[in-house]
Amino acid sequence: MELNIPEGINYECTGCGKCCSGWSVPLTQEDYERIASIDWGALSPDLKDKKLFRALKTHEKLNTPYTHAINPESTGQCPFLKNNLCFIHSQFGASVKPAICQLFPYSFNETPEGVFATVSFISRGAIFNAGRSLIEQREYLKTKYAEFQKLFPNHHPNWSQLKLSSNVPLSWSEYSEIEKPLLALMKDPAKSIEDKFMEGSRYLDSVLHERLTKQEKVDGRPGCKSTYVGKPKQTYLNRWDKILFLTLYKKYFPMDKQRAKGYGQLNLNAASFIKGSFNTSQYDKLIVAADDLAWSGVDDQVKDLINRFFYSHVFAKLYFGAGFGQLSLIAGFNHLALTVALLKLKVRQNAKCRLQSKINLDDAVSAVVQLEKSLGELRISPYGAAILELLLGRQQRIERILSLS
């Protein structure tokens, strides 16, 4: 299959070791048998008598190739990380490491149009755009994709359920044409990230209404007009805007004591929204707490990081369909737009926690890494997806939230 690689995305390992912290590394059965068969205590005294692995629970391994996970230290660090280097790798070579670690940070998304490659922004190398561009690494990426196919031979995402909106089916060829203006928007250096998503959301809204108008004319009914009529008159968020924002913010940026423990335990379901509906005043408290930190003052490094992060997700199709919870194109894009506002709030909150009056790059790095981890592990239930389709089907909501973020 053709390998599609994004422009402007670089990667080189910086050797910081931070990629090996903050998550429970999942293992395939083959990984587990290979690594657990080694007497690690004999090789390193600090690994002696430690419970290094655990079996995944049924809901954790559902629809994944994984059966076990490495137990992290109390600090969240992988027990095999020593002096910022992988102890497994140093003792036995890269081929003995878990499959996910061998491939990290490269990501491959198989589609009807070929394979779309990118890198995970959990990696500091990706965060700082270090090293050569991915385009220059095409031959190496081909070898990594071959490894991916070997390690996960049954991984074939299902794109047959593609939809423009919840009730409007979409073929891949139709999507390919619709996507071109979206990618052009995401690459436009003259536009802010907020403008890119607001314009993209309006564009998709117009595509939907053009489609509905044509269908209604075929059916003999009068055509409909786009709901977009310029900037929203509302200068405040309604209750459902706040419920949606608060629910996803808590899900993607939880406090440590509320963080899901273990691989695959970050779930978005109907209960998530019901809990969020009880006390929307928490939204106002979140906003007020960071209200005196102006976003307009962020430097170009922060803007560049955020632009690359979202461009990467759009390019690699990691925001809708088989790339993200089987959401429709419109709900998926609007969800990604909403995460811009969530991310901006988290960046400001990070600065406030440092008792600073100005946002710096570290505030943005921490927020982006946490968001990437959350999106990568998120599982959306059918009811959760239905609620997202309902709440994210209208671009006016995105317009309001981004305008006030």
C-alpha cells in the first residue's frame, strides 16, 4: 500500500526517557512470553522479587492485540528504564522490547487510500520537531511499517461505516475530495488554530447542507440552507456547551487521583455526560481560575507545537471513522476543534499551577502529551458516540466555544 507522510513533521529521539513514564505499557501474548521468561532479578538487583507484569482485564484487552501490561513504578516510570535508557534494549537488543515500544513513536493508519504515517506527540522528539523530516525518512518508515504489519497482522481498520454526519453515509472517494480544503486550511501559516477549525467546521456544515439540498430536490421537497449565518450572536455558553466541555476536560485532563489506572481504562460513555450535567458551575470555576492569563501572549513555539499536533491528527485520519471511535466526519472534526479549547485551558491551568502570569513552552508540552495519551487510550461506547454525534453536529456550538476560549 502507498505510504503517505505529512509535510513539516520531524522526528529524532532526544534520549530524554520521558516517553517511558506515565502509562502502563501493554504487551501482546508473544511480548509477554518473550520478556517474562527472562530472569530480570539476576540481571539487576532492583528488579528482583518485583511484580513486573500483570494480565489485562477483559475490558482492557477488548478489540486489542494485547493480553498483559508492564506494571509501572509508583512514580509512573517503567521499571525497565535505567539512566534514561531501556534496560531490555541494552541487554538484548530492540527486537526483545514490547512491540509497541519497537514501533514508538511511529503511527500507521491503514485506509482505502493507503497508509498514513505520523508520530505520537507523547515523544519529546515529535514535540520539539527534532531531527530530519519524516519525508526524508521514507525508506526507514517503510521498514517500520513492515514491522507493524508483522507484529499486528490482523489490524485492518474498518472504514466501511464512513459517514458525513450521523445519518448521511459517505464514500471514501467523496471524503477524499472534501478533505482537500481541510488539509489546506490546517497547513495555512497565516491563520490561527482557532480560525482554522472555525472555518473548517463552517465548510463541513456547508458540504452537509449542499448534500441535503440535492437529496431533497431529488425527493421533490424544498432544499435547505446552511445554518451558518455569521458569528454567533450568543456571547456565552449554554448549559449543553458547558456539559460537553466539562465532561471532556475532566476525561482528558483528570486530576491524578481521578486518573484511570492501567491500559485501556479511559472510557467515554453516557454516564460520563450524566455526571457532568450535575454541576455545570464547575465549568465557570475552571474558566475564572485561568481568566487572567491571556492566550494572545503565547510565543511562536507554543503556536507551532499546537498547529503541528492538530495537523498531524487531521492528516493521519485520527479524528473520525476507524481512526477515532467511528465518529462521523463532522462530529469527529468538531470534536477535534473542541479539543483546541480544552487544550488551551489546560495550558493556562499549568501556568497558574506554577504561579506564573505568562504561559511558557513547558506548559504547552505537558498539556499536549497528556492529551495525546488520553486520545490514544480513549474508548467511546455506542451511547457515548451517539451523544457526541448529537452535541457536535452543529458548528454553532464550536463557534461559541472557540470564540470564548
